[in-house]
Amino acid sequence: MIAVAAVQSPEGAPNGAYFACKALRATLSKSGCADRWRAALPGSACYGCPIGRQHQPASAGSSAPPPQERRLTTCQRCGRSDLRIVHERGICISCYNRQRELIRGRNGKGFPPQKMQPLAEFSVATESAEGTITHHHVDARHLAEAAGVVAHARLRRLPIGERLSEKRPGPSIWSKSKGRFVVACPACSHAGLLERRKHDTLHHHCPGCEGRPHGPGWALAVARAPMMLLDVGGLHAWLAATKEELPPNRWNSTGFGCVHCRRGVLQALGAEDAGILVRCPACGEQVT
């Protein structure tokens, strides 16, 4: 159960239990929160909200089905589910050990790793209830892993109301002088936004409208593809149209965030008897 901060009832409001809702930046009664959750439309702040779910009476129905997975059970990198998961990383203990060997430059026998593929750098954005965007830096093998790590591991540690986002630091444009795509400043359109990694997040600075940056570590921002948000029906139609083959009898992370709850990464499964199944493990939306 998620703890909420109890507050006094507003002046003139009916008696009841009230709390401070961070997602709406408002004071709500628990019964009013439950009513909003049941009536919430996909894409709204209340749809799939875990606080609204816990305020539901035991006998109440719900337009949003309960989540199918409360705890990560599958490695976001290799897909195995028979090994212990390092939840802070979102990967299994085997992938975690191989990554440590790659960082050290030697395996358990003292030789350089031969089979471990180098990891790529990805950026997955989240948005707070106040609209603040955070760009999370993830070293991963593919975008599906990076999105799963942020959704399963990092969102749990962020303030209530934090959601996945499609927003980028700025638009990507081609630079003739640098011979590559660069990130433009969304405020002044300066071609050459800078970025610096601090712990697991990326901070951005525009030399055009903000002047010279302070401190070391600044470099030209990398133009990265953002994570897309889709509904289960849209992803199902996409997979059916492209006839993409999926590993059978195993849920596979796709790298697309759920547009309904914005807290889960959509998963797909190829079943011989039922065709393609798509679901969101966070809010429980599913289509066959």
C-alpha cells in the first residue's frame, strides 16, 4: 500500500478523510479519489493510478483491470525468468555478472570477456506531476531493456505521479559542419545542445541562450530516438501488420510505453493457438 499524506478537510467541505494528491496538485477526499479513478479515461492522470486503486471499496468494480505483475520476474536484457533478478538494474544475475566483467575488462578466469556484447547508451524520459522532465541515462543492449529498467526499477523510487514520457531534450537536425545529427535547443533553436551525465540522469545546457556552461563533463548532446507511447490495440495492429515473429510462450518487452497508465512497458507474446497477445503489466490492459 502506498502511504498518502492526510490533510485537514477544506473549509466548507463535507467531513471525511482527505489527502494531498500530487498527481493533480489538489486536496481530495478518498471517496472522491475513488470516484475519479473509476471514471478516468485513458491518458488522464487518474487512469491506472495505484493510489486511486487502493481507495476503492472492496466491492467496487473498475474500468481499469488490476495489474498482472506487481514485481519484475523477467530479465529485461535476455528474457530469462529462471534466475534471480537484480531489481535495481532490471536484469538477471547472469547478465549483471557479465556486465561487471565487461566493465572490469576480465572474467572470472582473468581473461578478457569474449561473448558479452558492448552496451549502448539510451535515454528514457519521465514527467513529474508538475510537468518537470527527467532524462534517464541507461546502459542497455536495446531500447526495450532501457525502457523496462526505467519503468520497473526507477519509477518506483521517484515521487508519486511520475510517468513515462515521449519528450526529447529538443528536435534533431542535421549539422553540415559537424557531419551528424545534433540536438537543437527548444527555446532558441541553437544547433548544438550540450549534455552532461550526472549519476543516472542527463542534464542539458544551451550555449546559445544560456551562455557558457559551468563545470566539467559537458559534450555535444547525442540525437537519440525517444521511447514511444502506444495503446495495446495499436501495438497489436502493428505486430500483426508487420508479421513479426515473437518467441512463443513468453512475454517479451517491446520498448513501447503504455499510453493509458504511462507506467508500464507493453509486452507481446506469440501464442500458437491465440495468435499475438499484447498487454501492459502495470495497468493490466490486454488485447488478443
